[in-house]
Amino acid sequence: MSTISRPRTKHRFRDSRSTAYEFLGDIRVVCPRCTRSAHVLMVTGAPEPEQRPLFAPRRLTCLHCGLTKTKASRHLVFPLGTTRGMTDPYFGHPLLLQTETRHGWLWAYNPQHLTLVRSYVAASLRERAPWYDTGQKMTLVARLPAWVKHAKNRDEVLHAIDRIRTSLVAN
């Protein structure tokens, strides 16, 4: 029995020059108390958030069990690599939107971050933003691991992203 392969439609992705720091406004984490979905958000009314939003105080809030924690720190931890699960840089709790594949961990800070990665992976034509306009060479999609960018892994990565989306709906 022969299988009929359908031609893929050409999807184009243009790099919007987004960085990972742009997605730190709302981070979805696993609540340390009830293991359901929790949010890490910038504290409103905190001093000088306009000047240094990366270092503004953050609040962890779980809508399921009512847990709240506030933290103001100038020390952030961004784990490197994809060999371990990712944690949020403020409290160190595991991200909610992550899954393990045979190549490594695939993760996102929030649904918008996940949508950007999905649109990049699904595209058969990927256009990079010219770095000479702003001097910014390493955007979020440029920093993705090589195994995520390879076309031969496209179906596996898209399947992993769909698993992450399913887990988001469940929580």
C-alpha cells in the first residue's frame, strides 16, 4: 500500500526581533504548593519599573490554592542548555510550558512565547531580520537550539509544542 504525500503549503516566518526578555512580563510556572498553574508577574506600583523592568519586583500568584510570594532581587538565574528542565529566573520554580523530547527540553515562558516558537518551527521559509538596522544579532529565534531549527525535526517539535498546549488547557 503506498502512501500519498501531500505537498506542504509554504509558510513564511519573518523574525520580529523579539528577545526572551520581552516575554518575562507574565511567566507561567508550576505552583510549589498545589502543582497547578501559577503566574509570575511584575508588581504594580513598584518603584522605577519603567527604568529597569527586568529587575522590578515580581509576585508569584496561584489562582487555584491562593499562594502568593513577592520577591525583589537584582540577582536573576537563567539556566543554560536544554539538557534539564527550565526554571523561571526570579523564583526558580519549574516552568509550566515545557516538555522533554529525545533531543532536549522544549520550553516557553508563556503562551505568546510558545506561539512565536511554533510559528518559526512550522514555517518552511524563515527570514532573519537584518542585524545592521538595530545592531541586535541574536534574537529569540536565532538563539533556539539547532535541533529545534532543523527541518528533519519539525514534526517532532510541533508535536511537542502541541503537548505543551494540551497541558496548558488541562491546568
